[in-house]
Amino acid sequence: MNTRDFGKLGSVSTLSLGGGGLGQLWGPTTREECVALAREAPELGVNMLDMAPSYGNGEAENVIGEAFNGALPKEVRITTKCRIGDVAPSDIPSLLEESINASLARMKLDHIDIFFLHNWVTADDAPTHGRGTPRSSVENAVIPAMERIVESGRARAWGLTGIGDPAVLIDMLTSGVQPDFIQIITNLLDSPGGLQYPNRPAQPRNIISAALHAGTPIMGIRAVQAGALTIKLDRFKPADDPEMLDFQNAAPFRAMAKEIGQSPSFLAHQYAISMEGPATIVLGVKNRYELYECIAAEAAGPMDPKLIEQINQAVRLQ
């Protein structure tokens, strides 16, 4: 598998294994299959594992602990995250400490490579809806606490998840608040689905541009937008759910994939891999079969620019 520059961590495989599938967020699977998936991904060239406590209430991290028993394969890196929300700044350091210590225990590791904030970043004078952390709290409490965790050796770097108010994120990146790494929505719909901050256009490509300008390495997330860019959603969603609405909006893309004779998920991953900016695309696969298809999409190389434009035209008309 190809690798790309990844800042202070050297290089990273074009594809990373996400923890959502291992935590059984993206449809039914088994612990046995997830352990096998976690073990096989590095054998196929994947050298980044992207975890979080919220992926199955610790299940994804438990899978890592069972799969590797504290000894990750050589050159394999791993991340985890902490979801803080809107809490008093004075409570943030202890929340981060408790979270990373619990994650390390589940994964049977003594350190991780990147520790991410796993929720919206919002303006100080805007509603957080209980799911976001105000910018001042991020800058004055989250970042210093994460830097202390890095100094302790339990993480090699820290990062942000590029969701929340796009204007705030872009301003942070352009005003000198430079995370070591950032995760940003990377899909052909430019959609964060249920992760979108209310009443704001998502603007993921503008966030990517700001991160590139700041020199912050990017992990692309939601390449198939939580299943909306696959042949069918593999879990129940009501008609007004953001993922179901995206699935409906992607109907012309699925029709195009059928004409080409390729699966929508293959094309969606190839499209994401071909986007400028992200160093690695985080996969939401839940079994080895889905992993193999993503490996094939990476091996196929960059998508033909003409096909990219056709896809863009098809989905923008919706």
C-alpha cells in the first residue's frame, strides 16, 4: 500500500482502520470477526488504527486489546479520542486524564500516537447543544491538558476532530492554533451527516484547505458517509435521519456506479483517496470482506478526473 507524509509521525498508509466497525456501529458483526479484521489490516499494509471509547462503549478498544495483547505490529500507530462536550474548563484536565488512562487499559498499551478531541468546536457565544466545546475552552483548557499528556509520554501528539462550526475551525487553523493532526470529513457529498453542527453549512473542503495552509496533517473520515454511499444502509434509520437523507441524495451516484459496473463503496473510497489534502482515509469497515474492497480501491490508483467531475455533477444536482 502507498504511504504519504504524516508530519511528526513520519509517513502513514493511504488507508487507516477505523474503530467504528470494530465497535459495531456500522451494522452487525462479531467480536471474533473484528479481532481477525484488526490483525489482518496491518498484514495488508494498513499502519494506522483509529479508535475511540465511544465506538461501542469501549468495544473497539477492547478488540485492539484482544487482537494484539499489548504488542502492536512494528510500525503500526494508533489513536484514540475523548468526547468532552460542554463542561466547566476546570473539569477538562481530569476528564482527559481519566479517558486516556481507561483507553490505554482497554487496549493494553502504555501510549498512543495521537489523542484527539472527539466533538464539535463551537463559538463561545453560540449554543453547544451539549455536544460541543466552546473555542475558549479548547484553547485554554483542552490543548494545554493534551500537551501535558504528550509530555507524560502517554501520547506522541494531539489533534482535533474537524467538526462543529466551520467558521470557528477555519479561524483557529488560520490564526495560529495548530493541532498536530486533524480529522476532517472527506466524501463526495461533502456531508458530515449526523455530525453536522446545526444551521451551518459543513464546508469540509474549506476546512481541508485551511489545514493544508496551516501545515496540519489530515485524516479523512466518513468516506462512505456512515453507509449513505454504499449499496444499502446495513442498519435501520428513520426516513428523516441525516444518514438516510444522504442515502436518498446519493441515488444518482449509485445509478452511475451500476452503469460502470462497480460497487458504490468502491467508487466512494477511490474518490476520497483521490481528494487533495488528507494523508490517510479512515475506513469504517466491520469485516474483512469490506476491508478487501477498500484495499482494491486503493490499489486501483487515483480516480479519473473526468469520472470525478461526473460524480460531482450527479450529486450536486440533488
